Amino acid sequence: MTRLAPQDALATPRRRQIMDALQSNPGIAFRELSRLIGLPAGTLRHHLNVLCRARFIVERRYGATLRLFHAESDANWVELALRRDPALAVLHDWLKLNPPATQRKILETMSAKGWPRSTTQHRLRRLTQAGLAIQIPRGRFKLYSAAQLTAEARPSSVPEAAHTSALLSTRFQQEPRVGASAWATSVPAPTP
């Protein structure tokens, strides 16, 4: 079997069609791509193997699915794969707009959207495990925030996790503590 030169890997219209589909749908699952472009699984697998060998695309196993990415979009592949789930994208976007949010506030907000409590907690856990959200325990509260901050919001000398923790800590101290006892309000929050 002879190998194609990288420039020849895109010579067929089907491979260009696959590349266009991956460009517009980063993180698409194998079967979803097969349905989208109308190729049988075996034919699609052959073309994907050629594109992988030429290093135009990257395949990543995510849970029980195989996710496909254009080689240039591989750096943040976990976020792209998670954001393919519209509910996770909604929750992640809400966390970006409302940092830091208590678990109670998140549950109340998502309950208004019709999400059951257990579903919201499961989605929060998925975002946290993937590193797209951070959870900071503050006494009996859990605070959540989107883990990614813009470069201009974070000083270059401070690592992202430390900066996010510091922001959450100062923001939470400024909010009134509802239902906290007198001794809890007199104890300062730990510094990161």
C-alpha cells in the first residue's frame, strides 16, 4: 500500500467534503458525521484514515464516542466536544456570565428552565471534571465559575487557577451571607 503525499490527501471531493464538515462542526462524532455527509461507515473510515495520516484531522476518544477535529482546532478539543451538547453549552455560558454562583443559585436558575436538580448537578459535575468549570467550597456553600478567563482579565504572572480562586474568594466575601451565624461572618475567608 502506497501512502499519499499530504497535498494529495485532499485531491478527492469526498475528503474535501469531510474537511468542510469538520471545519463547520468541530468535535462531531463519527456516526453523526457519517449521517451528515451521507457516507457509509466503512467508506468514511477509509477517508478519515487517509486524512489522519496526512495530519489534516485528529481523532479523540471522548466517553463512548469518537470525536473528530480539524488539526488546527485540536488544542481545546475537550471544550469543543462538551459544547456539542446544547445543555452543557447553556450551563457553561451561564457560568461565564454569572461568576461565582452558589450551587443553590445555579439549581434555582436551571430549575426555571425546566431542568431537574439531579440533571443540573450531573451537568455541573461533567463541566467540573472536564476542567471547564471550577468548584470552590466556602464553608457550607459551593461556588462555581467557568474556568477559562480571558487573557486580559488575568495578570500574566498569576496562573489561571490561582487567579480564578482569588476572584471567587473576594467576590464571595463582598456578597451578604444569608443565614450565616454571627461567628461565621467574623471569621475571614481563607486566602488562596
